Amino acid sequence: MSHSPKPSTGGGNLDLNSLTDHLRDSLSSFEANKPDFRELDLGSPVSPLRTRGGLITTTTVTATTSSSSSSSGSASGTQNPLHKPNNSNHSGELSNSSESSPTASAKKAQPGHSRSDSLTHSGQFGSQSAVNSPLTGNVLPTGNICPSGRILKTGMGMANRSAKADVLGSGTANYGHGSIMRGGGSAKCANSDAVNSASRNAWSVRVGGVDPEELKKTGNEMYKKGCFGEALGLYDKAIALAPGNAAYRSNRAAALMGLGRVVEAVKECEEAVRLDPNYWRAHQRLGALLIRLGLVESAWKHLCFPGQRLDPVELQKFQLVEKHLSKCSDARKVNDWNGTLREAEASIAAGADYCPQLFMCRAEALLKLHQLEDSELSLSKVPKLEPYAKFLQTRFFGILSEAYLFLVQAQIEMALGRFENAVAAAEKAGQIDPRNVEVAVLLNNVRLVARARTRGNDLFKSERFTEACSAYGEGLRLDPANSVLYCNRAACWFKLGSLERSIDDCNQALRIQPNYTKALLRRAASYSKLEKWADAVRDYEVLRRELPDYNGVAESLFHAQVALKKSRGEEVYNMKFGGEVEEVLGFEQFRAAISLPCVSVVHFKSSSNVHCKQISPLVDTLCVRYPSINFLKVDMEEHPAIANAENVRIVPTFKIYKNGNRVKEIVCPSHDVLEHSVRHYSI
């Protein structure tokens, strides 16, 4: 039973608010949640406590009579009618602001940790207000036991207790001899029920001496230093102690984003929003992440949080990404691949830098623009993200996002001649989005083209070249930009003697794939058959640079160069291709050899020189390894006139000539230097 508060008129009337303070003093050894205290001169363990003025809590308190006092009375504090809960209490959030939802602030505060001199409990944990209330009484009861000699500050409300007999403790539990206990049980804190209730829901509690708030603060410091892995570990520990804390989840998302684990970061933000739907910082962070993933529609729902001002930076990013995505889609619809490429790259630069679909769109546009190598390279730059529900439900260009990834992959695999891979990718796209018309058309075409290519290959192996040409032609009608089918058909025309047609198909293949070496090799062979030596030499020189270790190309180039010289009426002395070092026997032979339309390496030597003997085996090896190069050796003792004409004074000396002009001279080279020089001029 509670009574209305009475003003103190003397020592006979006891104020129960003061009694509350006194009872709280007896629990000062409660170390798990120990508040601030101030010293009192109590005189003796049983001396009367001095009166104390100041602030009292406004939490309603009801007390029964104590066995150690003959006084009785009660005091009821009322909540300030003007008090409003303070809802900004997500401290430690990785932001310059400290906003939070009302539910978050209601869960955060810890009983017993508030300053009693300026704060009052408003009836729920975490909502506090600076309310000054006059003392309704200032006389404390006498005879109470206070073993600690300290008095706690106000701010810890007492829970209502049932009317049980008060007894003195025997020193068990956390209290010494003389502690007041109800009903003979073990000693408990006066607000233990409230603490137990709060600890089940609170977001910042001490577990085993570890405070998750401290872990969070340390994690924030590591995050600011760029140590995202360390910050993530600290946030994980804080979440393990307080799994219901939305701020910890949001901070963990920031650390994951720093590590490039975007989908995990999104999931953490979604969990934070689930825990606290009014936590606008988590909404804002989630919206920013969704923009980076290209999910602008979903992002807008979180950016426009009711009652909060939209971040101007994120708003600008959202508007730019949305604009370029729309233009990209419009350009793709009309097959404007230059526009598609431009807008896809603009979307990525504007902020959608983790959107796999935009990177695949870029690869698709490059493929359509016949930049196959760049298109294939773009595939390696596509962000690798784990499966995510929002992706699976989102459509890009009218196609389910995951299906679009396989659709583009199938086209690139087909262009590269990997038909089996193309069919597999197209079938996956069909399984994911079976009702999409574009996916269905591509799947059908890929299967038919792969079938035509297989049939053509079988016919070519059977030397049925005319039928093979028809089979490859069927595939080209379905896929007119397939360089592999053009090259295969060119081989058939070559076998049939239709060299001009073979060159035409090679030109088509090289227009689609400029560095297609197989098409270039077949065109060079066709030019040679038609005795178009200048064109043949040009193609073989390109191939020689692309395939420096391919002796077949080197030999074809040599013979084409000799034939070109002959066709121009020039005299050719050396008709032999590679194999051994040619020994020069006279000045005329030397002049003719270095004038050949190829690279010539001349070794000026002396049979009595030790260094010449050591390096001669390497020259023989290089002659075999680089058959397109004409190797010569001149003995200075037998042909001093040649040495004098070339101004050679020291042996061994190597001179490199190209088309009759000296391009390099090496005196007494090491093995590595000589081999490097020969390799350089062989390309």
C-alpha cells in the first residue's frame, strides 16, 4: 500500500525517499553494475545517517516498514509531464551523426549508470531528463546497517517488493554480514527485477567483464585507420555479446564494404533494419549499397526515409545512375552499341561500380562492336558476387539479372569458337528465365550454330569440302558475326582452289577478330598461292611477331621474301633456309648475303682466339633455333679485306644487317647478350 508524500516536519516523520537512498547504500558492494559514489563520515556502522538534499528520482517508489526501524511512510514521485524521450542514442555508429530509432534508444541505457545529480528515470530505461524536484523529506532512519561506508548517488530506482519480513544477511552471496534481505533469501539488488528484464533486451551489457560498447568503439577506431579486417572481428565479438544491436550490424556492414564483400554488407544492413525498422542510418547505408549494385528502385525505398533529410551526395549519385541506366537500356533496345557502351561505362563511373550486369553489358557492347579481345577481357573484370535474393528477382533490360549474365557469356563463348561452353551457358539462361523471348531465341540459335559447326567439321575431315562449305554457311546465316565459321569456310575454299573466296572469308574473320592468327595464316597462304608476294610477306611478318617460335612461319616468310626479290628482278644468292652457319669465302658473296631481304648475323672470328671458340657453339645453336635469320661467319685471318672494309679490329665481333643495312654491332658479347639481340631481331 502506498501513501501520498508528506513533508517532513521533524525527526518523528521519516521520508521514504531518504529511506530508499539509505537502502541503496547498503548494496554498494554490488560490483557488476556499480555506479558512482561519494564518501560520507558515518561515525560508526550503526550511527544515524546525515540528511541529504538535492535531486531525487521521479520513479515511483513504494516501501514497507523495515525490521530495523520503527518509522513508516511512503513517497511517490511522478513523471514530468513535459518530459519527452530522447531518441538519438546509437552511440559509436560510423557516422558523424548520432541518430537512432526510438526503439533503439529505449533498449540502450543501463540502469545504475546514470548521473543522479542531473538525470531522472522517466519510467523506461534509456529515456532520461534533467528534472529538479524538491525534497519532500530530509530525515533518514537510524539503526540501519551500512557496511561499505559509502552512499550511492541517486538514479537507481527500486522495484516494488512484496511484504516479506526483513532479516539481516549472514554474509552469503555478494553482501557482508548485516545486509538487509527480504524473506530470509539471498541478497538482491533493489532494482534486480528491472536489471534482469533490461539485460535480456539491452544492447549494451557486460558479459564476463567484456563491454560490447568498448568493442564497438575500438572497432570504429580500426575502421577509421582502414584496418577493416580487424574492425570486422571486433564488431563480430560485440554482436556475439549483444545480437539485438542494430548499430553493431550496421557498423559490421561498413567493415564488410571496406573489404569488398558487398552482398554480405547488404545482408547486414537488412538485418539491422529488421531489428530496428526506424533506424534511419541503416536504411541510408543500405540504400547506398544498393546503388552500387545497380538496384536503384530498391535503393530509393531506403534513401527516402520518413522524417529524415535525404543525403545530397547519395541523391546525386542515385539520379546519375538512374539516368545512365535508363539511357543504356534505350540504346540497347535499338542496337545502338556505341551508345550502350558509353552509358554502361557512365553508370559504372557514376556509382554502380559493383553491378555485374553493367559490366556484362559493357562486354556485350564490345562484342557487337567486333572488339572480341576487349570483350573477353571485360569478363575478367565482372564483380564476383555471391547469390543474393534481390538479384534473382531483379530484371535488367527485361531479363532476370542472373539469366542476363549467362546470355552474354554464351554470346562471347560462341564468338571465340567454344561452342560447347556457349550451349551450356545459354541453357542455364533458359532455365533461369524460360519465358523471356530474347533468351529463348538465343538458346535456339546457339544450338543450331553449334550443330552446323559440328557437321561442317565432320564433312571437312571426310574431305567433302563443298558440303562442308554449305554446313558452315548455315551456321553463318544464324550467326553472321562468327569469325570461327568464316575461317573454317575459308579453309574449305582453299582446298577447293577458290583462293579469292578463301581470302574474302579470311578478311571477314579478321574484321570481326583482328588478331585471329589462324585466319591470318590462311590468308597469307592464299596470297602465296596467288603469288601476291608483297601481301604474303606483310601477313607473314605479322605472324612472325605473333609466333616468334613457330619455324613454319619463319620458313614461309623467308621463301616469300626470296620470291618477292626475284619478282622485282633482284639478284638472290642464298636460297637456303637456316640449318647451318654459312662460311663467307669472298667479298662478293659477303655483299650478296647481307643484302638479302631478311636479317643476317655475321660472326667475325679468328680460329686462334679462345673467346671465339667458346662462343661458336652458341652461334650454331641460334642458327637452328632461328631459321629465318641468315647466319654467316668470316675468318679475319683468311679474309682481312672484308674485316678492313667493315672496320673490325677485335674478335669476336657480331654485326647484324637487315635488308642490306647494318642495324647493330656487338663486340665480345656474353652469351646472354648475343642471344637476346638475335631474338630481338628475329621478331
